[in-house]
Amino acid sequence: MADRIGAGAPAATGGGPGRLLVAVYAVFALAAGARAGVQIATRFGDAPVAYALSALAAAVYVVATVALARGGRTSLRVAVAACAVELAGVLVVGSLSLVDAAAFPDETVWSAYGRGYGFVPLVLPAVGLLWLRRTARARGPGTGGGRPAGGG
Amino acid sequence: MTDVLATANIVAALLAAAYALVTALRDRPMGVGHLVALGVLEVLLAAQVVVGFVKLNGGGGPDDTATFVGYLIATLLIPPAGAGWGLLERSRWGPAVIVVACLATAVMTVRLDQLWAGTVG
């Protein structure tokens, strides 16, 4: 076990297991961003609501990725907000896309609770919020950031 | 798209993912072996990009060319990004990042193949 290092590092949102979370977020930021870019550039008129939502989802993923990677006091709050918006988005858009399919003629990342992406869009914000709560607790109430209020 | 190349890409990505997963489960940081694996994957992906563009230029290809090209180029970005982000973490979570990066390229290659064949929109 000579080359085992770093397990005892202080909790940072972008380190340790958080690095994995950031990697998955980055993949989704890329996937959602590329998809939204193509949809808006080539056929925005077909389904403006769905494509605007794709762009919004992409923006939220980018914000969450950067905030989680950076860590720090302000980033922690931004990350909590981004994860909360994401969770709300996937639940609201997921429900609407099932109830009123006509309003969503083309798929978004959040359609049907992210079924097209293996439901990862549904799981990711929940894991993100749990991870943020854990790192905030590990830092202690007095040192930085405080607890992310609410948490979605 | 050539099926042979796409299959080689998927196999290489899955092998690299499995290698990195074993490293992560053994609780070791990533090493030169992972960088070599990612390098091989990147070369295969670059070959796929070249073949893809040549075939597009030859008049073949899916109706949704923009999406196809987007995926094609995005696949190239993932292994270097995974290597960079993984190298920053000297613990088991470094190779774990490589697992995610390799699985993402495998999934995207499958999507590329589907787009080319026209089985999805």
C-alpha cells in the first residue's frame, strides 16, 4: 500500500469522491450543452420550449460543474442552488413531459425524468446535494460556508 | 461510420474503464498505464473522426449531420479532460474519473453508430 495517498485530506467539494461527481457533471454539461446548441442552431422553431429548456439545463450543469470543482464558500452556495434548480427542473419537466407530451415534441435532458440518459439526471442532483451536505458538515459549523440551507 | 472501427473504439473504451475500475477498487492512484490506455483510446477516436469526416464528405451519413459532427468532436475532448482531472487526484478517485470518461466515450460511440444508421432521431 506504499502508494496510497491523500485519503485523509480535508473535505473539499471537488476532491476525493467529489472528483467523480464533478466528472459526471462535466459529461452532462457537455452532453446537454452540445445537444442544446445543435437544436437551437438548426431547428429552434420546431420546439422552442423544449430547446430553451435544454439550454437552461445545460447552463445549470455548467454552473454546478464549475461550482463543485472550485469549492469555497460562495461556490458552495452556488452549487447548492444549482443542484436544487436541477432537481426541481427534472421533477417538473419530467412530470410535464409525461402529462402533456404535446408541449414537448422533442426530447430534452429532463424529459421523462431523464429516461433517455439512464435516469442519471434524476439521481445526480440528489447525490450532489447529499455530497454538499456531507462536505459542509465535515468542515464544521464555524469554518467556512456554514450549512447549505434547505437543500431542496 | 465503419462498424469495425466503432467496435474497436467501444472495446478499447470498456477495457480502459475496466482497468481503471480495478485500480480504483484496489485503492490505488492512477499511473502511467492509465495514461497509455487513454492515449490509445484517443488515437482510435481521432481515427474515427477522420473516417467520419471523409465519409460525410463522400456524401454518406445521417440526416442530422450537425448532431453527428457534434458527437464526433465531443468524443475527442473526453479522454484528455478525464486524464487531466484524474491526475489532480492522487487517490482511488483519480482512476474513478477515468472510468467515467471511458464509459462516456463508449456510450457516445454507440450513439454515433445509431445516428449514422438512422435508428434514432
